[in-house]
Amino acid sequence: MVLNITMTINKRKIKIIAEIGVNHNGKLSLAKKLILTAKSCGADYVKFQNWKAEDLVTKNAKMAKYQIKNTKKKIKQIDLLRPLELKNNSYRILKKYANKCKIQFISSPFDDKNFDFLTDKLLSKIIKIPSGEINNYLMLSRVNLKKHKLLISTGMTSVNEISKTLNFIAKKKVYVFRKNKIKINNKKIYKSLKKKICLLHCVTDYPVSNEYANLKAIETLSKLFKLPVGYSDHTLGISAPLIAVSIGAKYIEKHLTLDKNLKGPDHKASLNPFEFREMVKQLRNYEQMIGDGIKKPQKCELINMKIARKSIVASCYILKGEMFTRNNITVKRPAGGLDPTRYFEILGKKAKKNYVKDQKI
């Protein structure tokens, strides 16, 4: 099963998303630098987030533990988020700049208003649904699969929750969840979902400890939902994305920062440009190295086969009419003579000419 998934990945280039998130620190100039950096690192997409603090959290909402740890502040979440906002016009500028840099712009909306802004004003065709919004049916009611392609992060969710969300988006009960198993109830609509939705395995913490990465969930999601699956990674380093693609991930999303020491909640769980570039390099190496899965001599081996393979040769002088025996024939390099697989076939047969030692039979 894993082999078939891997072969599919090789035919279709792994898509790499540079997640900017709030690493622009609310500054348009820094956001532009991050777009240019993402392009230079080899990412296929650069991803932002669309929200307004007052629409995202209540005024008394507390900060998450990782936010307190990473920022060394203990304030209300709304006060943390306000300085990280971008204006709507900034997103127009950033999308235009991304197009100029020849990298695709995508973003994650966190409410129905920003979903509408992305689809109606920015005309975004690919929408990333954040993990925290997978049960936001108010926002998800805006999805039109005839117009939109979705990347859905699945952090903090169960298989049952995912199936319910997919059914809500499809407006039909496509998936039936029973006893930890999924049954596809409507194959026609399922086929349309397969073209429009990619699930992203994700663990919502910043950074995620290795013990919680749970990368085998990528295989689980693929097996149960039979949809394309990717990985939104919050672990430190680049090991997890490399493992993820080996077990079926078609998209890799990773946070990018210019400097991990910058102020903000996500910088410490991000890759700097050098690390991000190395991740892309290793993922592209994987694409080359995984091959098509067909076991056959590779092009580079063909010339070596002539040297490394062997032929049946005379081990001493053989007279015409003399019988081939274990005492007068053996197997040596190079190839080009009688194949060694015929060694026992010719034992007992008579030589049709004279042979000198090491001459191919």
C-alpha cells in the first residue's frame, strides 16, 4: 500500500508550502521579504492567514501555553493578536507581489467574512482551512467545491469529526463512520471530493515534540478517506517532512521565518531560510531517489552489467570435440559470452572448436 502511494507522489511533484502565518509581525515589508525568501528557498506556495483579532477571539480569551512560552508574555490573546494583523489591502499587495515573484499565494481564513474576502475579492482558488476552523460550520458553509480547492488541516480532530466536516462540505453523507471504520456512502460525490480536497495531518502545538508527531496518521487518513493527504508540520527540524513524504504525503507545509529570535508566537517553531532551503533540497532529492518502483536494470547499470556480469569461459585449453566438464569450463567476468545460467545445460556437450584458457564459450 505504501509503495503505491509513494509511486504516485513521484509522478506528481510534492507541493511545498512556506507557511508565513503571523511571522510577518504585522509588517508589510517583512511579509514581502518572506515571500521573496520562500521563492528563493524553492517553495511552491507562500501561505498567509486572514483574520481580524476582534472577529477571531473574545476580549477575555487567554493565550495558549505555547504563546506564553514563545513570547514570554502573559496577556490576553486579543492583545497578542492585534499587532499581528494585516489590512485587507495588504493582502492584495502581497498577492500581487507573490505573482511577481512567481510563487503561488494562498491563505487561511479564520471566519466567514475573511473566507468571503479571499474568494470574492482576492479570487483565491485554493483555500487552506486551519485546524481550529474544522468545526466552524458558519465559515465552511461558504465553500463551493465547484470554485474552490481545499487543503484541510486536521490538528486536534478525530476521524469522526473529519468525516462529519467532509459531509457538511459535500452537503451529502458521503462518509459513514462506524466502529472506527469509514464507509464511502456516495461514490459519485466522493470522486468529486477527491479532486478538490486534500487532508493535512497536523498536530497543533508549537513546536510539537517528536513523541506527539504521530506520522503514521498520514497512512490512516489516506486509507480511511481515500483522499490526497499532506502534512502540516510543527516539529523542529526537517526530519518529519522527509518521513511524511515516504509514507504518502503529497503536500508539505512548514513555517518559515527570517530569524527565530524575532518577537512573535511562531518564530521559534519555524525554519530559518537556510533550514527551509535544506528541507526543500532533501524533499527534491527524495523525489529523484524514490523512482517508479519497477524493479529493472537502471540506465546507469547497463554499461556496468557488461563488466560486472560474467560469461562461461574455458578454464584450460579445450580441443574441438572434447566434452565440457566442471574441470575445463568456469564462470568469469566480463559478460558477452554464454550466460552463466546455461552452465549446467552445456555440461556433457562437445566443443565445436578449440578454446584457449579464458576464451568465452
